[in-house]
Amino acid sequence: MSSRFTLLLAGILLVGALVAGYWGVRLSRQSEPAPLQPQLEPPALADVTQIPERVEARLKEERRNSVVVLARDLKPLVPIVAEDLAVEHLRIAPPGSFARVEELLGRTLWRELPAGSMLNAASFEMGGPLARMIRPQERALAIAVDDVVGGGGHLAPGDYVDVMLYLRESEKNRDQTAQVVIPALRVLSFGEALGATNTGEPAVRAEHEEDKEQRVTRRKEPARTAVLAVPEQLLSRFLLASQVGVLRLAVRSADEHLLADYYAGAPLASDVEELKRQLFQFEKLALRQARQPQSGLVRPRAMAVQVYRGTDVSRQTP
């Protein structure tokens, strides 16, 4: 073969090799698997039946009121810091409660309060439990009681009682007498039980669990004292009555709503004046009235004259 023919054949083979290589490379790329794309799961749709409940719960949460309470026990005369307080969300905020922690920082209490206590203006007032249970025109007076005097031991703070006085026959009292000394007195405490303050809150702090266990295991003793709210104008009369005779406490019916009237702000001045008009002297309520001589029926006795005969002295009636 000539050299031209050889060159032509070589060129054809070269072109065929290039074409075959191109197709080989192209086919190899198509045979490689494409990388897997991560499949995104569609977001889970909330149950249609739960949507109204969630909306209602959210609305209730937004309508709740912030109330500041104690996060831990607080001692008296210790300045309040932020760590002592916590904020609770209530549907109805108690009257007089605080909504912000900043309002209480730096203030001090006059008595110990346990954790969880709701703070209000009364928490910072001075005075003991009895002083916060009476009005300015009232006085808290304690008397000795037993099961007989104190309604069989079933009295409770908030009850109303009539104070009755019994006088035995004596030289000063010619006959037995009995009367109601002061009616409708409010019981502030009976034994260890205390009632509520004028704001309606418990007069004593809540007990700890340890104190409750000790009180349950301890034997209950009968009440020996009762504290009554006595109007100031009748205080001396009540004290005198407690010293001259035997007192009894007659419990009045709860249907009279005397305690509700008191917390509603019923005045005491008119009641005191009515009590003064109802009180009698002890002899006027005697079981037997002493006989009094009637004028005109008894002949007056003539005055005796002393007669002196030396050292002897005699009396003669003219």
C-alpha cells in the first residue's frame, strides 16, 4: 500500500477512536445513580377538634391576674428581696393583693409569714391578732370559762353570746337575781382557736406540716378562756359583773346574721344606747321581791329618850 492510503486509514481509525471514547464517557456518566435528595416530611397538622380547646386555654391564660406571693418563709423585720417573692397567675385577684414584685422590695413585715402567703396591705400592719379583730370603739376582754360557762365547750370564734349574771342571796343582795348583763357580744377566740380579722383574713399564720402533726398527736385540752368584743362604754359594767357573781354565756342563733351585719359595717353606737336602756339593777330582777312597808299601815315608832340616874342610863319612850 502506498503511504497516502496508510495515512488516510490512520486518520479514519483516529476519528473512530475519538468518537468511541466520547460515547463511552457519556454512557458511563449516565449509568451513575443520581444522589438521593432528602425527603421533607410535611408538617403534622393539628387535630381540628383540639384547636378550640387550645384557643380557649390561651384566652384564659391571658385573662389571669398576677398576684405576688411569698416564695419562702419570711421572718419579721427583715427587708424583702426579689428572691423572697413569686408571681402566681389567678383568675380572680384577691382584694388588696399586689401585682408587681417591685411594689414590695425593701418593705418589712411585723410578723412571720410562711411560703405561699398572699401579701396585701394588712400584712404590713402592726398589732397582734386580737387588735386586728376589733374596731376602735371595741375592746377585747378575756373571761375564764369551762364547759358549763362556755356553752358546753362548743363555742367557736364568730359566735354571738348573751352574757348572763347570776347573784346568790347575800347581805348585799337580799334575794337571788339573774339578768342579761350585755347581749350579743362577739366571740373573738375560744381557747386556742382565733377568728378572722376585720379584713376577713385568718388572724394567725397558717401552720406548717410539723406543727399540724404535733397538734394532732397532742391531747386536746378544754378551753379555759374566751375573749369577747365588748363595746367601750360597757367595759366597766362587764368587768364588775364578772367579779360580783357567776357568769354564763348563752349562745345566740346564727340565723340572726349578726356576724354578717358586723362585717357589713353596721354601727355600734345605736346598739350601745339600746343596751344601756335595757340594763336593770340587780334587785329589780329578783326571783322574790322583798316586802316593802306601805305608808299609812305601819304606826311610826316614837323616839326613845335617854334617862340618867347617877351612873345608870336607861331609855324611855314618852
